[in-house]
Amino acid sequence: MQGHGSGRRRAAFRFRAAGFVLLVAHLSYVCWLTLRPLSAPWVTAVTLEPLATIRADLALGPWEAARSIGGGLLLLAPLGVLLPLAGGRVTVYPLASFARTVFTGAMISLAIALVHSELTGQIMNVDTVLLNTAGVALAHLAVVPAVRARLRRRADRKRAAALTGSEGRPEDWDEGAQAMAPSLSRVGVAP
């Protein structure tokens, strides 16, 4: 039983390391994509008024709106999964995880928008920050709670199997856990 803990720690470390490497790779790609110089002689109209760019995109038609809004939602959406993966916690309060992930995604989006505006001389567009943050939130809600629940169920099954000494059937898990109740055999009865 003592060897099981080190195996779990190694697996958790590998998940965190993979999450961190994927997170750095994705952020590198996003920075390259957003901060590279463009050869177009025109720049899009930018604004600090919330939802103005989204309304303008919707006025252009459904395909242009889907491309523009979808691109804004998808740009940082992988952070909704990669940030919790890099954190590596399975048992965490869901609302705290969601708030932490969305806040971090919003700050990363804001930082990229500020650097982009500084390098290109454009005014920061607040709608890109809103869309990027919404993409992070939607990806987190769509994937992370289900994956964490599955990992918790898997860990519970393994724990129950270790208590019963075999894989057993799920309906036998409680019986095996009760049969394996700990006892202290070296403690004597007081006079």
C-alpha cells in the first residue's frame, strides 16, 4: 500500500508538467499570432466601448460575425482547460476553480491586448478581451467539471478496490470497506 502514493504523485506531476508545457506552447502561439506584424495597409476600427465591435460584426452578416466572434472566443479558450491542468488539483471547489481560471484568462487577454496596442499603435479593443474571457469560461465549464468528476470516480474505485483487496463489484465496495475496519491490536485494556 505504501507504493501507491508515490505512483499517484508521479502521475500528478506528469499531468501538471504536461499541462504547463501545453500552456506555454499555446501562449507562445497566441503571442506569435497576435503580436506579429501584419502586412495589411489597413487596420480594423477599434473601440473602448463594450460590445460595439460585436454589434458591428453582427451587422456585416452571419458568416462574418461567426468568423469574427468565433475567432475571439476560440483564441484563448484552451486556457480554460490548460490552466486547471497545470494546477493539477482534482478535488477543488468548482466555483473557486472557475473564478481562478476566468480571472487568469481575463488578465492574460488584457496583457496581450495591451502589448498588442503598444506594439501596433492601435487602441485596445475591449471586445476582444470580453470574447477571449468568455471563451476561457465556456471551455472551462464544458470540460473541467466533467473530467474532474470522472477522475474522482476513478480514484474512488481504486481506493475501494485497494480496501477490498480486489477489483470487486461496485455493490460490494461498502461491504469490503466495513470488513476492513482498522483495529489496534497492541493496545491493552486498562485495569
